[in-house]
Amino acid sequence: MGIISQIKNVWNIFTNKNQTVESTFTYTTRPSRVFWRSGQERSILASIYNRIAVDASTFDIKHVKLNSENHYEKDIQSPINTVLTLTANQDQDGRSLIMDAVYSLLEEGCVAIVPVDADRDPFKHTINNVYSMRVAQIVEWHRNTIGIMLYNERSGQRERVLIPKTAAAIIENPFYSIMNEPNSTLQRLKKKLALLDFIDEKTASKKLDLIIQFPYQVRSDFQKEKANQRISELEHQLGESNLGIAYTDGTERITQLNRPVENSLLSQVQYLQDMLYTELGITKEILNGTASEDIMNNYYKRTIEPLLSAIVNEFKRKFLTKTAITQGQTFMFFYNPFKMVTLTTLANIVPVLTTNEIISSNDVRSYICLPPSDSPGADDLLNKNINPTGDMEENDVEDPSGMVFNEMLDGVKSDIESLFDGGLA
């Protein structure tokens, strides 16, 4: 099939909209970005979401081929691999797509990664090639379809679209019971933080919360009117004064009520925060960047790996045919362990890896940002401490027939005989 035929057969999720004219809508912020509810960007939850999403996006998700023993063999240069590694859509690259997906997954509990441009209509055929993808919010659930809110780059607006479940990667948060259940640890923490913010705003408000005791009773309407007039005078004095000073009669008594009252709300927030960290496998050292290697490995295994596994498994289930799976095609995520290794640690690791023929010299040079070497054997898996057989000196070559050893033995025997003969003489 030629390139022109492929372009003609490309299906777009917004095909029925027929957006032929560029939209005249303008925005002060990026319209494709999702703005989360609950105002949690002001709380500690946003930092947790962002930390996990950023760390998950450092892993490379690729469309790969496995060998007969289900081991990684090579990358497959397919359109969906380009989406995941290079350009996901008009606004995002592959890494931004994964970061957006993980952040949305932690917030919503369940999101959809949908193909916007594909080679076929998913309502009629199975999609083979995907040319662009976006993260969508699921707003409706049906028997065979889902209703999603998706940004349309043609119109510049978020639109509701109906798509088959078989054509979208529907990913559920592995930590749903911890983060998204109505009475989960994170939801309880979110409520406590909202209460704490409300108390802080109320404490910082302009209200004085004063009780003024007048030297007369205020039961009659005349006395109430006189008391209200006196309160208005005090408000006027405090408002007009630069330092907030007012005078009162010597017979009037003022009691202030807005003093802080001790409660256990802050301790409850700290308790729920520590519990959430424990259940998610996160520590304070991970958030402030001082975690050790063991702590980071535990964090990657307990927190990042379940999220990425949920994504790649759903990709394999929805975007690969049975024939492709039989041929050994799948999706895998990779992490470069040398990204955060110091030069001192790298210097201790490299000899072990090279002598055991795990990495080559040019592999090591790429880790320290040096160009590959053109010297022979730089790309070969060789132990530099062992001299290859083909490069040995001619005299050092072993003699499989034992002729060299026999010649040496004959020489020693002749020396011994001559020694004895000289002594006898």
C-alpha cells in the first residue's frame, strides 16, 4: 500500500465533527492541560502526584519484539513506538504523555489513553496502527463503549466523544483502594487538609470577634439601637485609624474571642500523611531528593512498577492483535540505571561489567557522554584483561602435540648426563 493510500485511509476520532476552519477561540493557558478539581494543587497531594508522575515518565515504554524465550530482542519501528518515544500528539511528546497519564490516573482512579489518529475506524475494524494518542477523562460507562472528555486539537476545545472499549486503553489505578475510594487514606487526608485550610483562612480574616459589655441593659429596642450605634462608632474608629486604635468608655468591657483554640486536627493530618506514605511506599527522603539507592529501588518496585505494568499490559491487550502477540510483539518499560550514578560509583561498576562481557567500551563511553570510539573491538563484548588467542606471540602458542615439552625434557636429560659424565671423569 502506497503512502497516498495510507493517508486517505487514516481515521481520526473527531472525523464526524468536520472542523474545516480554524477555531477563533483564544486561551491564556494551555487548553489541552487538565485542571484538577478539589483545589488540591495547594496541598501536599499535588507534590505526591507530581513526584510519582515524573519518576514514572523517566522509564521508556517501547514496542518491542521478544525471542523464543520471551527475552527482549529488539525495538519495533512502528507508528505506536514513535508515539511512545518521540511524538504523542501535537502538544506532547512520549514522555509528557506518560506523565499526564500517571498524574491523571492517580487523581481520577481510572483514565483512558485513546488513539486520536489511527489507520481504521474502531467502530468497524480493529486498529492496527496508531499515529497519535491523548489522555482522556472517562465521564460515562456503557456496555461496549465509554464516553470521554478529550481535547480536540482541530477545534481547540475539550469535547465529549463516544469510543469502543476495545479501542481505548482503560487503565485503573493499582492503588485505587488507597487513593480513590470514598473513605480511603488519601481522601480522608484531603478532607482534613480542606478543614485545616478553612481554619487558617478564618483565623487570618479581618474579623475581630469581640464581645462588648455595655454598662446598661440592651433589652428594649431603644437600648439595642443605642448599642448598634456604639458598635458602628468603634468600627469607624478602627477603620479610619492607621494603627487600628479605638477608644472606649471606662464603663465598657471588651472580650476577644478569636484566640487560637488547641485541637488535634494538625496531628491527624500528620498521622494520615505518614500512613499514606507507608501504603504507597514513599518516604520523605524520596520527595526531598536525599533517598539512598536501597530506598529508591524499593520505591521503584512498590510504587512505579505497578503503575507502568498496568499501562503496558493494557497497551498489549488493546493495541496488539493475536497474530502480533504470537510473533513475540509486546510493550515493555525500561530504565537506564546509569542515569543517576556518580562517576565514582561508575568507575567501580564498569570493570565488573566489562570483564564479565556484559557491556562494551562504547557503551561505557555513551554513559559518560563521550562519542563512540573507532578502535577495533570497542563494540565487542571482550574481557580486556585476557589476551585473545589470535593475538598471542608465536612462542606463546600452546603445542597440542606436546613437542615443545618433549624437546625441553630431552635438553634437561642431556644436561644431566653431561654433568654426570664430567664428574666421573
